[in-house]
Amino acid sequence: MLITIEEFLTRDEVARFRRQLDAADWQDGVQTAGALARSRKRNLQLADDAPPAISLGNEILRKAGSHPLFVSAALPRRIHPPRFNKYCDGGGYGSHIDSALMRLSDAGATIRSDLSVTLFLSEPDEYEGGELEIEGAFGVQSVKLAAGDMVIYLASNLHRVTPVTQGARLASFFWVESFVRDDGERTILFDLDQAIQGVTPAIGANDDNLVKMTGVYHNLLRRWALT
């Protein structure tokens, strides 16, 4: 699964995010890297407890929880609080796979990282390099989206950020534990949900076959969901 969501943030929202991030206190991103990733990671990050990280992260969480396409694709059970990073001056992040289990210190819980999410906060023409490269079953996919756009992909995929040779790449990133752990099952549900939404305007919400299709969706979700 690799799904992009265009205009997750509006232009005005991106501008407001950028004003706060431009004034923020950035730290060496290696502080949050695991032992194997330390030699591969060269970027800047906001501390998790920095005021803009908390306020902007909470705003992303609120939007994600009510965004139809995000919910349809991720079926989120729990979401790791969003983090923020900056790549510049040749910084990048070599090939790696995100940790499978992540501790939520404030909640005293641990989440399983099924999906990784990157929300781009810089326009593509503001920097050179900085592509998010994701290795999947069909080869390497290179992702470099407009500011405010989001990509959702499997946390189990090898991925990297190519070095930023000019300008700066700002982004938010986080992880999702899905109610449906299996990617194949989650993809079937996403495709079925999108098909239902696509035909509803043409045939009407009261169509008997549409009601049956919706029932199939919920019965599959009932079968596959982890609670």
C-alpha cells in the first residue's frame, strides 16, 4: 500500500505551520535514531516536548481523525504523536526500516507501527534532492510531494531520504497502528470503501445493492479487525 493524500493541509495551514517551524529550536536528529540508524541519519528534528511540536502535532492528529481518505486507508487504532524534521546542507537518511514497536511515554503504552506517514511542508522547488524513496514489491518509488500533501506507506518497507543539496526540506512524520494489521486485507477494505463512495452519488444511498456492498465491507472489517 502506498497512498497519497493531496491538500491534507491547506495553503494557509502550511503557511502557519512554516512560521512556527521557522522560529523553532531544531536539534540533531541523531538523538532519536536507533543504534543501527545513527550512522545513516543526518537531519534536524524538533524535540518531542517542544511547544510547536505538541501544538502542530495535535492539529495533525485532529485532522487525520476526521479525514475520510486517511481513515479509509489507515483504519487507525492508535497514532504515534507526529514529529517534525528538517533536511538541509547535504543531510539525508540512508535505507532503513522503522522500528516495529514504539513506546508512547506519556500514555504508558506501546504501539505496533503498521504504517508510516510523511506530511510534506516544503514545496518541491524549495530544495534539491530530499526524495522519499520507498522499496516495495514493484521496485523503488520516489515521492516528492507539494507542501500540505501526505503519503502513507508500509512501515515494513525499506525507505530512505536522499541528501538535500540545496534549500531545506521540512516535513512531519508519524506511525499508525491499524485496526487491520494485514496489508492485503487492509487494501481490500480500502478498495471496497472507495468503490462504495464512488458509486453512491450515481445510484443513491438507498440502493439495495449498495446497502449489501456496505454490509460486505463491515462484515469483512468485523472479521479482520483487531480489538
